[in-house]
Amino acid sequence: MAAIFTHIGPQALNRRLQRHLRAGSSDLAPGKLQLPADYYLDPEQWQREREYLFQRLPLLAGFSVELPAPGDYKALQLMDTSVLLIRGDDQRVRAFINSCQHRGGRLKDEGRGHCHKLVCPYHAWRYNRSGELISILDQEKFGELERRQHNLAPLACAEDAGLIFVSLGETVVLEEFLGGMLAELRELGLERWQLWDRRELSTGNWKLAHDGYLDGYHLASLHPHSVGSVVHNNVLLFDHWGPHQRMSFAQKELDRDRAPELPDAGTIIIRTVFPNVSISVARDWGGMISVLWPGASADQSRTEQYFLYAPATENEEYSEQVRAEIALYHNAVRAEDYSMVDKVQQNLAVGSPASVTFGRNELGNQRWHAWLKYYCEQSGEAPSIPTITAQ
Ligand code: FES
């Protein structure tokens, strides 16, 4: 059986889940939340999300293991901006707009690679790994130029816990933004893992897709043959640090009264980093990290799936197990979750239902939407975040 079913969690989470199992309860919100269907369809709302979330907040742009050595780079699209990440000779990862400061040539095509210098393919201006312009082809014919004024345009960038965040807006202070979630992420040890695979999926509105990553209510019905067969449906813990959340699911092997034989067994944990990242990985094993992006219009989105696990060894059985788990994850999201999202999107577009309802048990969704509203309305008032009422 693939190791997706042996995710581990701390004993304290097990004890909390066991209390729920004995009481037949779960963490619950005080009430329900209704959102108009138009919230998933309206181009103006979609534009606000692009502007207030994706143009301002730190966004997950890559993983430390993608750029292990000085000169390693990754070019990617972050919303409308082509971004170039590169690790410098000082080991620091920097982010730049992927645009030569001569006449806007694209320095690197999307993807990863290694370079000694960054050489623009248009007229061969050269930049070092810190983004400084170091030479101009035929400068005597080009004319005098203040080179420092033509260094690459930097973007706010921070690396921690094996993750690389970039902001298209202001400076990234990850400790402030992630709060207690940063310690959770550091504990995973992602910087020691290997990127085994990266896949892409598309579906409807990005919020509709994201709702599925926060909802433990659907596991038994939509995923009866995978994760739904190994967890207690609808028995969850919801913890949060600001807008970032941790959901803990009780595995069926978790006995109501007895501590698991392996002290950490019994819990599957999914963490979300606001606004668009879901981390479904187990400490000392690995898993899937999903990054969701708005698409070209309100009814489209794109998801990047990154699969990180412990590095391959000569043990072919281990590699086969990892490959099987990757296929299982990818197919479950594609054929079950996103297939449903496509149908929901169609139904909402014809006004049925006119609003969607999140129950008390869909606490993670309620919190996420409260934070999304907070950021998009820019009212400056602290969001009204549902708290847990049942322990
Ligand atoms: Fe890059 Fe001219 S645009 S060298």
C-alpha cells in the first residue's frame, strides 16, 4: 500500500482526535456560511483577488531543492510577470523580473538550468548571478552608460524551510507572514528532499478548486477508494496561524482509546499557506504540494503539483512506491476533485445553486473565505474568523 496512508502526526493531535472519536464530534464552526454563486463567477471579484492577493502577498515560487548550487536558476510565470530565480555565489536566492534592462529581452525561457553568467540572447548583455550588469557588447560603439542603473530589476524574495517565496509587491518578511506555520514547515525538512515530479492541471475558478483542499467532508464520498477508505470521514482538527491552516484527519487505524503502537501514527495532516498553497506531505516521507493560480478568466485556474520525497536510492521498491503514490495523488485530484469542480462551475454559471453553503464542519473553508474577504476588501478591520466550538 502506498505510503500516502501512513502519514504521521504528533501525539497531541492523536489525543485530540481520540476525544472526537469517543464523543462522535469534530472541530466545528459556530454557524454556517453562505456565499453567493457570483463570488466564483464575477470578473471584478476575480480582479480584486489578483490585485490584493496575488500582486501583494508572498507567493510560493519554488523549492530550495530546485536550486541547490550557485548558478542554478528557475524561470517561471508569476501572474503576469516573468520571474527569474537564481542562487548567487553567496548561496542566496534572488528573484528578478526576467527582463534584460537594455530593451527588455527575456533572459531565460521558462524552466530550470544552470549558468555561469546570465547572458541576454538578444544583444548579449551579461549579468552576474547577483543581477549586476557586468558587460555590454561593443560598448565603445554603444556609448557610455551607468551600468548600476541597468542591473536586473529585483523582486522581494525569501527562502526558508526549503521553500522560496517571491512577492510582486512589498518586501517579504516570512516570519511575520507565516507566523507559527513557519515552525510547522521547517519541521518537514523539505530542503533535504528530492523533487520527483511536477505536473499541471487546469479546472474552474481557483477558489472552487481551493475549497476542495480545505474540506474533509467529501473524502468518503468522492474518494472512496483512496484517502476516503483510510480516514474517518468528518473527524477533523482545524488549527490556524493567521490565514494559514493545519487540518488533521483521524486515520481509521487510530483507536478511540488506545495510543497507537507507533507513537506518531494515526494522523494525516494537510497544511495550507494562504492564499494558494496546499501541503499534503508526511514528515520523513514526502507527498504533494499544490499551488493554485487564477487562470485567464474568472472561470479558469491552473494548479502546479510538486511531488517531493526522500531522495531515490538503489532500492527500486522505494522508487516504485513513490511513483505509485504520485500517480494516485495526481489521478485523484484530476479525475475526482477537479472533475467535480468543472461540473460545479457549470452549475453555478446557470445560477443553480444561487449560493453555496459551508456547514459548521467546513470550518477550514469558512476561515479561508473570511481571510480572503479581509484581504480583498482592504477595510483594515480584523476579519471575523470562525472559532472552534466543539473539542
Ligand atoms: Fe538584452 Fe538587448 S535586450 S541585450
